[in-house]
Amino acid sequence: MLLAKCYNRFKYKKMTHQKKKIAIIGTVGLPARYGGFETLTEHLVQNMGEEYDLTVYCSAKKYSAHERVKTYKNAQLKYIPLEANGAQSVLYDSISIVHALFYADVLLILGVAGAWLLPFARFFTKKRIIVSIDGIEWKRNKWNGLAKCYLWWAEKLAVKYSHIDISDNESIQDYTALRYGSLSRIIEYGADHTLNVQPTPSDKLLFPFLKIPYAIKVCRIEPENNVHEVLEAFSDLSLHTLVIIGNWKKSDYGLSLLKKYESCPNLFLLDPIYDQRTLDVLRGNAFVYIHGHSAGGTNPSLVEAMYLELPIISYNVSYNKTTTESKALYFNSADELKEIIRSTNIHRLKEIASTMKEIADRRYTWKVVATGYQRIINEVLVSSKKKSVVPNVSQLNANFLLKNYASHLKYGNLFFEKV
């Protein structure tokens, strides 16, 4: 009898201390080599692996057979034989969600591609669902009309049927509050993985522009990143050097820009660079960072440039102004960008650089980000009711209030009488 009691007590203690299983869905995979969600996932795995049992879904299309390891750092990896982006992302995320429903306690879904499944997950399972909506994806110019309609609908489902939805920017939080009445949680992006690296002679041989002052921009070559505006401006500023790192050959838009501007002697149009040190060398030794994004939330390349203490000249939209606390320089067109470059002196640029660094140190570190994700994961495990921007009292039945609190409502003026 005594042994049975001891065994049951040990079994209960073991169960209560068992790690919760978290599935991270919606990224290309690990190790990170694509974009912001992948870098986020890598740092979540690094910072939360001791507390949770983590599984990350990966695209088998992006990793060769010998690269498909079963574990990476503190996470189990599961491979889906589809592309994680573009049209296949809907099926990729959907398969990942269905698989995760069989074992995970919490589904952390990055993006809304598979959101059509969330009503079924909510109605037929008790799994907890957290969704990061990744900016206002349906507004991006790269999508055709059908894709925009789907993403608009998927965004609505993601916010409605998640237990918690995440915004990475206050402007996105305002958007979801106004459109859906959801109290989205703000968790931004970390940048302290970037380093200031001094170029070596071999770096300068490979990238000769390191010997002179230059502006830099790192982005996907897409219309909403206003690459055409930036290139137009610098093509008229022959004394100013610009370096843009991006996927020029992935779209007609990129190929047309490459053809038009690659012969300009002051423009260096580089293919994607995934080696962290090389990126740090090129960004950290730039004179100024040009940020052309006009859609999305807190952009990784922007906060990384801020952390590297670069002065920022950014496209004038609310997301970028929120990220930089309205303390950078902003443009709306190629002409405005040219005017800023011509009229801004070095002293002003140094002031902006110092301010950007202070903001990044305060807001954009992976410790802050990981703590935010841990907080909402722990919250969603104990609470199934989603928070709304609408006060709870406004949802009470009027007849209930009159029946139970009529006397208080009738003599409400007594609260203001002098004693």
C-alpha cells in the first residue's frame, strides 16, 4: 500500500513537470537561411528549448538529403515535401497543422496561409493556438487578386480562431483592434545577433566598395519594398554609392531592374547573402541604411541596421515610423529620397545613428523577444478565452444589469455627493 502511494506520488510529480510540447509552423526551417521567421525560430529554439519540447516544421525542398537532420539545437525537425512559400505554402502549413494536432499542446503558427483549418482545430480539439499574422500580407503587391482574397479571408480566420494573435508592430496591433476587435500582443524582433565586423583585406578585394562611403539596402526584390524608387534616386546621384542585396532573379520585377541598372557604376546589385559574417561586414561598415519597405510590420533588416548603429532613411509608412519611433528620416518618392541625401549633413546622420542604436538596445533583443513568447505560451496554456479590446462590462446582458443592479444604477448620482 505504501509503495503504491509512493509510486502514484512520483508519477503525479513527473506528469506535472513534463515539458509542454510546442509546434512551430510556417517557416522554411532550420538552420535559418531564408528570412525573418526563420531567424526568429532559431532564436526561440535557442532560448526556450530548456523549458519546452519544441518541434519545427521544415521544407524538404530547401534542404538536401544530407542536410535534413532530425534535431537542431533544442528542437525536433519534421520535413514536409513542399515549398514553404508561394502557392504551396497553404498546403505546406495545412499538413504541418494537421500533424501537430496529434501531439502538440500549443501550435505556434507563423503566418496565415493555413488558417482555413483553425476553426476545425478549435471546434474538435483542445489544442492552444497562437498565430503571428506577419503584417498585412493580403495588401502586398506581389499577390494576384485571388491570392489577396484568400489571404484577406485567412487573416480574418487566424485572428478569430486563435487563442492569442501576435503583432510585431504597434501599427499592426491598431489594425487588428479596429478591424477585428482583437487585443493582439506585440512582440517585436531581435537584432543582437548582428555584429560590427571590421573588413579584412580579402573582404575589400571581394567587395571594393568597402573602401568608400556607401549606402546599403537588404531586402527581397519586390514592388512593395520600393526597390525601383531607391534605384531611380541613386542612379541620379552618381557621386553616391548604393549596395542592394536581394533575390534579383526570382521575379520579372527583379530581372527588369537588374537589366536596367546593373551597368550604373555607383550601383552594386548583389545576390542574396546568407553568411552572417559577410552580411555583418557589409551592413556594419555602411554609411547609411535605406529602408524601402511599405508593407508589413517590424522588419528584421531595419532593426538589424538600427542595432548596428546606422542612420536610417526609411519609406514613410506607419510601420517604419513606429519601429524607429519617428526619429529617422523618411521619404515618399525617389525625388524626396534624393533631396534627403543631398541636404542631410554628417552631424545629423550621426545623431540619428546614435538614436537608432538606443532604440534597438532597448526594444530589439532576442532575450526580450523570447521572454515575450514564453509569457504568451504560459498564458495560453491556462486560459482558453481570447482577450478583446471591448470591455467585459459592455458584453453583459442589459436585463441582467437592470434586474440585479437596478438600485445602484438608479442612485448613481450618490457617488458624487459631498460628505
